[in-house]
Amino acid sequence: MGRKRSKPADNWMPPRTYRGRSAYEFKPKLGGTLRLCDLTATPSQVWAAYEALLNHKQDESIFSGLVEQFFNSGDFVELAGETQKDYRKYAQNALAVFGKMSADKIKPEHIRKYMDHRGVKSRIQANREKAFISRVFRWGYERGKVKMNPCQGVKQFKEIARTRYITHKEYDALYHVSPWVVQIAMELAYLCCARQSDILALRKEHVLEEGILLQQSKTGVAQIKGWTERLRAVINQAKSLPLNTGMSSIFVIHQVSGARYTRDGFNSRWLKAKQEAKMKYPELAFDFTFHDLKAKGISDLEGTLYEKQTISGHKNVAQTARYDRKINVVPVVGGQ
């Protein structure tokens, strides 16, 4: 019989089950925490989740079990929302191949074979999926769940750095055919040299007297982007984004319901705008990504590479150099 709980009202809970911050959690004897279900669940639903977990205990030694434990871990919960979404996407292909294998029987040669097969279609995706598999094994190794990380020593495919620079003409053409929400996001990404995820997460409380407070989700660097006439115009335009009657929003860029845009929701509007731009301006190329807007911003900044680094918020100048894509005009012999 288990220990008596400090709160008699919790005596209905299954053994080793507790209320966490946002979910009911199961704490195994060997340590760690596994998520059962939301705090809104009924007692019967909690017990059902508990029994389902016990029924899968025998599968903990296989790769799918290791992945499931990782997804229920605190390490995963602490990741950025978009990173979590990417990892779940990468897991689908990895589990289709390794899901039923014993985690300790997956060897470096298996990872290499997986990489070569996936690389035929997309070397970048192969690299991302390998990085995910490695993250899962590293998490498991540190907790004694697996004997090794089979991804160690397996080379990733060489990725060619992007060199695409968006010209002013291309930018203006796309801007003029885009809906307001895309226009605002384009301007903020370009002027502030910011990532899409940071732009979509921007809250009205971040609009300060000195400028716009932006904290990079990837590096954690926080900066206040000082006001310019053009930046003020963007924020004023954002204030006019439509809202349903009686609704309000805490986000600078928001839907009519007041909710923030998800990455997929915004990208559908971004891609639609690019398609319209291609039809209206067939003489121009629109083969660039939203992230290339950040590179355009850094490239268009005046000053040395080190001055650009300070403005961009990169931790080292090498990162800034990868975003500085404008080709310099240099003199020929006799033209100095």
C-alpha cells in the first residue's frame, strides 16, 4: 500500500501520480517525470492515462519508447514551441525506420545508412533528422536509458550557405501585392533584422518609448530596436489590423480573433503573396524565403561587420558574416 498523501483529496490518484504545473505527472522509481494528461482531465481519464503508460512500460527499451519519454521530459518542454513542432515532424520519419528497434541495437552504420537514404531526397532534412535522433539518444544516455549515442562520429552532409540577396525591386514588388499582415511582418523582419518566430511572438507590451524590445528566441539576446520614421509607420499600420467585434489582442501581429499567427498559418499567407507576385511580375524572381529578409536587413546595414554584429545581436561575427550577402563593388586596376 502506498504512502498516505498530504492532501486527502488526492487519494483517488494512481500511485506515484501528482499534479504538475500544467498536467498530471507520473514519477517513476528510477527518477524523471512522465506526463499523463492535462489538469482538466477527470479522475477516470487520469487512471486511463496511467494504465496506458504501464501497458507501454515493456516498450521503453525500443526507440519509439525512448522518443516518447523524451517528448514527456522537462528538457523537451523547455524547448521553443517551433523547435518542439519540428522535432515531432522529424520523429515521424525516424520512427518509421527505427521505431520498433531496440534502442541499444541501433549502431552508427544504421544512422549512416538512414542518412544516405534520406539524403537522396533532401540532405538538409537528413541532417535535421539526424540531429533530432542524436538529441534523443543524448538525453537517454545522460539518464542511463541507453548505452551509447549511435549518432556520434556520423558525419552530416555539407550544407551550402545561402547567398540569396533580395533586391529592393523584388522586395517592393512582393510588398505591394501582399496583404497587411504580410507587409507588417516583412517590414519588421527587414528593419529589425529579426526571425519570423520572434516577429510573430512580438507583444504590444514590447513596444516601448525607446523602441521595440526584441529577444531572439535562438540566442536569447534582448535588444531595443530604436525608433525610425519607417518603424513607427509599421507599428501604426499594425494597430489597424482588423479584430472581430468585442475582441482584443496582446500581439502586434494578430488574427481577427486576436490570437497570434502560427508559423504554418502565416506561411500560407506568405506563400500566397509570393504566388501573386510571380504572376504580376514574371520578370522578377521570388525564390527567397522569409528568413532571407533578415539577411537583407543585415546586408543593407551601414558599417563594418563588427558594427553589424552589434545591431543584429549575433554572438559572434562569423554568424553575422553568413547573413551579410550584398556583393561589394570594388575598383578594377587603375580605378582606385
